[in-house]
Amino acid sequence: MLNKLASRTSDISPFYVMELLRRAKQLESQGRDIIHMEIGEPDFPTPQAIIDAAAKSLQTGNIYYTPAAGLPELREKIAAYYQAQHSVTIDQKRIFVTPGASGAFLLALAASVNPGDEFLMADPCYPCNGNFIKLFGGIATALPVDATMGYQLTEGLIRRHWSQSTKGVLIASPSNPTGTLIEPEIFKECIHAVTDKGGCFFSDEIYHGLVYGKQAPTALEFSSNAFVINSFSKYFGMTGWRIGWLIVPDEFVEAIEKLAQNMFIATPTLSQNAALAAFDADTLIELEKRRAEFATRRDFLYDALVQLGFEVPNKPDGAFYIYANCAKFTDDSYQFALDLLEEEGVAVTPGKDFGSHLAHQHLRFAYTTSVGRMAVAVQRLERFINRI
């Protein structure tokens, strides 16, 4: 069987948190009360207007293939959203509706990665991004970053590590797992550094909208040659609908369309029809209320973790994660997470899921559950660390 497996499968790292989730589900089936703070999925339901739009679409029976790039009216709404939010004008032909942000990454990388091409990204970062690069024969080079850098790349790091094989750079802002934003001027400098080198710049913006007290610039404010990946999953609350979008440079439009036709045919029509309601005024009002609730949750959990003795130098600017240094309590955050789940029924994500730089000293806490449930989790966490 091993001889039949494609060699690329051995290069793909697993999600360690999935083992924790599997065990958490087992414990729940045994009657244990588990507080989930491990998975990056909002606990709010999809806004009713989006559900209603999907139901109406089903009733019409008009669930046929759409153009590979997506429904023209949805692409128009996405373009209008960027105009309203960022004062950026985007030609609709550059916008592709995709099966989630993962589909967007696959299209962008399939169009730009040749075997042996190197891409630079931060460590820690979301692990799937590096795995996608490896799927196409590329090399994912994760550069260690820390709290003093806001856990983000800089122009200096990019120029220092750029080599003959380097093809591009990926920056996520807000970042998973840290929730940090890259400062606008640093963002601009990074993009210009990649442009100077003739490389490709990828901007992971799937947590846009979930930002607290700051503005999250899009890479398109600084360059029309960036690949921008976004999603309806996080801010718009449509995780299970599997729909996102990709904005590409002009010269990639034809290639991306061919790839979309062959890889996906089209993003699910039901999800696209539903997403048409995501930009409605009433929906956005509801989403802003949810964003305010996430800010409240962030403040509660940040204060609680710091009080317990965790080090969190950077209060998150966005997303719904806190990346906490647990070195005061353990030198093995993975075992810490396993034991915390078994003994206290609190599920969190170990740092090793996000890279190697000081991963054994970090845990990611997702504030995707209510303040009341998090308060119980904090009590259990305190009890656990007091026994160490």
C-alpha cells in the first residue's frame, strides 16, 4: 500500500487538534461536559437572511451550474463591498467565487507554483497554507516571528531570506493563530519588496470584518498585483456552506478560469445564492453586533488568561484567537492540552499545529463560545494549573 501512495502525502503534516477533537467527542458521548475552545468556527448560526435566500433558491429549483468564476451578481456584490470598505475599484473579471478559502488557495497556487518554487510565510501560521504549497511541489519556508514583530513578516525578513528559488510571500492579517494585524506601512513595504523581486504576493484576509478597534487594510490598497483570499466563513458565519472568493492580478484571469473549470466546475450554486444576502444592510447590521460580542469575549478571555499567569504580549487585533505562552506551566503544550481535556474537559489547540518556533510553549484559545462558558473554562483551567 505504501508503494501505491503518492509521495506528496508524506510531506503533509496532520492537524494535531483533530486528535483532541476526536477524544473530546468521545468524552462527550460518555456524558462529559466539554468546553470547546479548539476549533476556529463561530458559534453563531448563519444569519437568517442568508438562510432565507437559500430556501427561496431551493424553492425555485434553479440549482444548476453557474459560470466557473461564480454568479455575476455575486461577483458584483463582492466588488461593491471592496469599494465601500476600502475605496478600491476591482474589475469583476478578477473575482472568482470559490469552494471556501481553501478552494481559493488551491486555484491561486495551482496557477503560480512550479516544483521547487519557495514561498515565505510566518511561523506561527495556519498549517494548511504551507501544505497547499507542498501539494504543488513548492517549498514552504516558515520564518520565525515573535511578539515584538506582531507575529508578522517584515520587509527586512523577506529581503534577507529571498533566494534564487523564492517565488513569493504569504501574509495572513488578521493572523491565525495570533489574531494580530500587520501594520499598514509594514504591509505596504512587504508587498513592494515582493514586487521588486518579481514575485507573487498572497494575502490571506479571511478574518477581515472580525477586527477590533483598528482597520484591516487589504493588500489591494497597495497593489493590484496581489492575490487576495477571502471567505464567507468567519465574519459572515457561513462555515459549512463552503464558499469564499479569490481576487487575482489581470494576467492570471484566463489561467485561473481554466483551472476553476477543471478543478471545481463551479462553487455550489445554493451557497452562492445564499451569499447574495450576505451583503444586505440588515445582514451587515447583525454581523456587526456579533463582531462587538467577539470583542467582549476577547477582552474577557485575555484578562482571564493574563491573570492566571499566561503570557500574551499582543492582545489580538482580530479573528477570534488568543495565542498564549504557557511556559510558566509546561514545556510541552501538546501534553498540556491532552491532560487539560482529560482532567477538566476543556479543549484547546497546541502550538505545534501552527509551526515549530516555540510551539511547545504556546496554546491557542478560540473565543468562539459564550462568556459564560468561557468563565467555566477559566475556573477549570485554574484548577488544572494549580495541580501542576
